[in-house]
Amino acid sequence: MEQPSPTILVIDPDAASRNYLSSVLQKGGYTVLLAPSGREGLITAWKDIPGAIIFDPALGDMTALALVMRLRQDRRTAHLPLVALSSRENQQESSQLLSAGCNEYMVKSTPALKKLLDLLPHLQAKDLTPMKTGILIAFLSAKGGTGTSSLCANMAMCLGSKKLESRVAVADLVLPIGSIANIVGYNEPLNLVTMTKDVPEHALAAQFREKLPRMTKWYFNLLAGSPDPETANHLTFDRIEKLIAAIQESYDFVFIDLGRSLSRLSLPILQRAKLIVLIVSTELASVVLTQAVCEYLKNQGVDEHRIYPILNRAVGLEGLTKAEAEQTLGLSIRTTIPYMGSNFTLANNRHEPVLSKFPEDSFALSIAQATTAMVEAAQRPRA
């Protein structure tokens, strides 16, 4: 019986370019689906599941990065070959899209089309199913003093203590000085900077599996942040994405503490994360700045359903109510951590998890419930 011809989706806002590429592909033996915009391309891709997607990065209705991220984050299209076919050479755009998961970046030309036809069978034949990767949850705040690092460490501990069969890692990417090492009482030399500087790229995953220190009473392995600003100056930024990928390869859950760092270092991580936990205090300035961060993330292609606001009343009882914070944010607060008095600070100062130090207190139960809800949200498949 004759095999059906493979299907290619072409996303290009220019009708002439779209139709010409369709003609070339059809002559090459392909069935072609056409979409004039990024939005229509997403709908077609998720409905018809083509064998590969070719798109012009100049989409008009969304950024090419947003298109790639949404295709890669959806289980239906996560492993499809993606080829950017641009009208112009743009090295920055090329690097950005390839890092986000695009397989190839080409500039439109007759030789490029010939190369494309030669390349497509190899891309489609290649096993593009990635190795098992852990669930990445990023913790972020828009303002200092919201307790982001403390909640990151305590929620990771809660997860690790309840899911003993799972490997949980915490990576501290707060710069220029990490926060979590001081919270958990870690003072060894291995840290974010030494891992990016001293470990060969091909050996990162093995190093994370074998060398990353285990914080026994915290139930997770820790990649500590930079111990001081001078050490942070030696951080090899270009290796951060590969480092995160290596941690995900080695652990079932990866919590990343970004503190209030919204930068070229943190944005690719936030775009990659299954869930972005935004820690908000009751202070009006904290909520207003968080609303600005939410808008920025959405403009960078982050689906707002991945944004998970937590109102942390543990750092201060006075201020906005949950309803007032939601009205300013324009998003629902997913969890509220109750006021803890001085107990949160006391537990941190003694390098102990809140759940271990004060297991009977109501706020310990609240953190446990909040962790369960957060992890369930991160594990939930996105349509």
C-alpha cells in the first residue's frame, strides 16, 4: 500500500513567499499546510500535527521566540522539527531561536531551499524525543525582602520529604551573592561559579548526579550560588542554559531561585520553566512591580497560566489584602502564606526547615498544602 506523503506546515505572513515555498515542497513530495500568522500556525500545528514546521520569524502577530516556546512547551508539538526560514540574516535572532529549541535557522535563497529539501528527511527520521528531563520551577520576585529564597528552600524541602522516591535539586542563581547556602547552612567550595568554570560541558550531568551536595535534613541537593560579588564576576554566563539542562537531566524536580533577578541570565530560564512562582509581599510597591514583571513576561511569550503568584504574609502582616493584591496584579493569587511572626527568621537563622522546626504550627501546614498545589500545577499538562 502506498505510504501517505509527509506533511509540512509553512507559517509565513507573506502570501507570495508562502505559496512559492508550498510549490517547492509539493514538488519535493510533501503535503503542505499553510498559515499566514503565528496564531493560525499554532492552531494548525496543534490540530493537524504535521511532520515538521517551517516558519518566517517575521510573523507580525507574535515574536518568533514566542512561537517556538509555545510549540516546544506543548506535548503535541514538543518534538517536531522546527526550521526558521528568514528573509534576512540576523545572528542574534538565530542564536535566540536555536537556544529556544529551533532545529535550523536559514536565510531565504535558492541554495537554502535546496539544502532544506535535503535536510527535511534527516530531521524527520531523527529521533527528536529528548531524554527525560526534570520539572523546572523558577522562583522570582519583583522586589527584595519578599522571602523568595526562604520559600524556595522550604517548599523544595517539603516536596523532597514527601516524595522520597524523587530526586529534588535547588539551584541558587541569585546574583551577585547567593541566598540559599546561608539558609541551609552550606559552606563548601562547590557552587554555581565553579561548576560553570571548571567542569567540562560534556561532564555536567554526571557531576550533578554524583557531586552535587545533599542537604540531608532539607531533602534536596543544592547548587549553591556565588559566595561573594568578586566570585560572581567569574561566572561563565554562556554556559548557564546548558547547566540548567544538565540539572534537569539528573533530577526529577529542579527549583531555581532567581531572587529579584530579571535579566539576560534569567529570561531564558523563565521561558523554559514549567511554572514561574512569583513571590509577592503585602506591600503595595511589591504588588505594583510584580504586575509590571507579569506584563513583561507575557510580552516575552510566557503563557500567563505558567505564572503562579504567591502572597507571602510571613514577611509582614500589614499591607494589602489578597483581594486588593489580585486587583492590582490582574491575576489570581494561587496561595497565601500566613503570618509567622519571628519563627520564619528563627528557623532560617538556625539553618532548619520551617516544617522541621515548627511542625505543629498552622503555617507549616500551609506551606505543605501550598507545595502540593504548586507541584500539581507544574505537572498538569497544558492544552
